[in-house]
Amino acid sequence: MKSPSILTFTISLILTVFLACAENASQPISIRDAEPLIPASSILKNWKTFAYYQSDYMPLKGKFHAYDSNYNEISKDQCLRLYSTGAYLPLRLNLRNDSIYYKMIRMDDSVPGNLRYQIGLLGQRYYQNFKREGTRFPRFNFEDMEGTVYNNENMKGKTLVVKCWFIHCQACIAEFPELNKMVNKYKGRDDIIFLSMAFDSKAQLRNFLQKRGFSYKVLPVPETYISDTLGVSIYPTHFIVDGKGIIRMVSSNAHEIEVALEEGLNDELSHQ
């Protein structure tokens, strides 16, 4: 049996080690010392490994900090512009806090050319969408399937969540269940309006919607309004528009829209 003095020393040693480890764990890591959350070599094996990283670990719609290859902090605009070239990857760093940090690393020739090309296309989409944010949503004046008119004037003070789609777009239809849940979640919010604009005819949409339930208000619109006026070339595309008619988010990802609303963007926008 250990003597009281030895036992006391043992307990003291354990507590000292524990507190030292806890203190060390709480110390912030500098950007230069931070390891990547996932090694670049694991991300850039192929499109599948990149898509997994991009979907689960590379949120670019919210707030984040970005640094160039020399650890100089750069703006969101500079980060997304580099990403859009297809030459750089936003590599997420593993720091012990709730903020998101990226280091822009240049992809070398070991990364397949077709993968760099696909990454560049995705980067271009993010950058184009980012440049639309903060601009005014174009004028519109359309009726939904029940004859209710929606336009810039009667939507003032409302947060609009707008989806652009068409009935033969499989990706557009695949996200219906997720979007229906989102609409149901905000059912009691009169200040949030969910609109969808489709360039199919009213008759085609009516027949389609009898088979596929969709909780958004559906507005048949000319294809030129979506492609030319809204500048949409990728389907689906979603917009969040604030009560003053300013575009606050553009995304092709329904989950990004859902996260924005969950994080309180709806309250911020509808009271501007």
C-alpha cells in the first residue's frame, strides 16, 4: 500500500500533467503552424475526393479568413478570384476555434489537368455568384399557378428565397424534399416568401406538379428572364433577396440556402 505522501505526489503529478495538457490545448495555433484539416494530396486524388472535401469541409458562402501562399491575409474577393482560375485550392486549416481559415495553395502538375479544369469551373461559379451579391434583384412581375401576382413592389419588406428551375432538370427535382422541409420549417413566417421561377408553360407545370409535390409558389416565367435578366446558366440556382430588394446570396446548393436561414440570415435581412 502506497504511503500518503507518495499518493499525494502521484495525484499532484496527474493533476499537473492534466492542467498542462488542457492549457496547451487552449493555446491558439498560429496560421503558419496550422496543419491542414485534410491533406491536399488526399483531396486532389480525383473528382470524387475533391467533391467530398468541397461538400463537407469547404463552405465558402459564409464568413471565413483566407491567406495567400505566403500567409498574407487576403479578402474573400481575392480568395474566390484565385479559386476561379483553376490553379488554386482553398485548403482549410485546422485551428482550435470556431472560425474558418483557408490557405490558398497552388496546384502543381501532379494534379490531373481535367481535375484542375473542373475545380476551376466550380470556382468560377462561386466567384460569379459572389459578385452578384450586394446588387439589386432585377424587376419582376409574374403570376403564380393560382393567379397571385408577385412583383418588386408587393414584395418590399419581405425576404425572398427564389429558385430557378425547369421540369426536366433532375438536379432541380432531386432537392424538392429538402426544400419542402425548409418551407415547412418557416411556415409561420410571413416575412419569408419562397418563390420558384420555371420557364415551362403553365399547363406543363400544372401537370408536373400533380405528380410531384413542391411547396414553393411556382411562377411560370419566360426563359429569357431567367437566362438573360437573372443571368442564370446553371440549374438549379437559388437567390436570397432582402427586404430592400438586394441580393444577399446566390447559390446552386440548396443546403447553403438552408444553412443561411438557420444561422439567422432571415432575421437580419427581413428587418433591413
